[in-house]
Amino acid sequence: TFGAMAMFNFAGGMSQTDFFGLGTGLVSTGMAAAAYNQNAYMASLAMRQTQMYQAKNYHIGWISVARDDIRDMMNISVTRISNYMMVGTLILGVASDALLGVNFDANCPSYVVNAFWVSIGLSIL
């Protein structure tokens, strides 16, 4: 007879317990593959989360460094402006002192007096 039961009866054929073993083997293989995939997914999820935190920490650190650099550049600019103001004040003070405290002799040439007043006028401007 040729039927579903005929294959259990020939020599070297599979018995009913072999079919049961094949079914349970397939189910256990499927379960093992699913468990492996779940473990791989969870490990990948943890690594992805760690990578995101690391990227955020990098960006926060970069912003901190950028802020420090901007603060340093502003400090340099403010210091430079303060120095220019100091030098300008000193020049104005010296020019004012020369303007108010000058006395020329009567026999001083006029070109010296005129050069002095032009020089003092330019230094004040």
C-alpha cells in the first residue's frame, strides 16, 4: 500500500518516535533561535543606548570647551580695549599737561611754537 503509513514500514525508514523527535528538535531549534535573537536584540539595545549617552556627553563637553574658548577670547578683547583706554588716557594727560604747563621764551622762533601747538593739537585729537 502506498500511503502515509507505508513509509514507516520499510527498512531504514523513520519510525513514529523519529517523527516526534524531529518535531521536538525543530521546536527546540526555533526556540533557541528566538532566544538568541532576543539576547542579541537586548545587547544591541544596551550598546545603542550607551552610544547615545556617549554622543550626548561628547556634545555637552564640546559645548563646555566652546564656552571656555569664547570666554577667553572675550577676556582678551576686553583686556586689549582696557589697555588702549589706559594708553589713550596717558597720552591725553601728557598732552594736557604740556598744553597747560608750557612757557616759551620771547626769543623762541615762531616755527617751533607753531610746530608745538600743531603737535599738541594732533595728540589731543
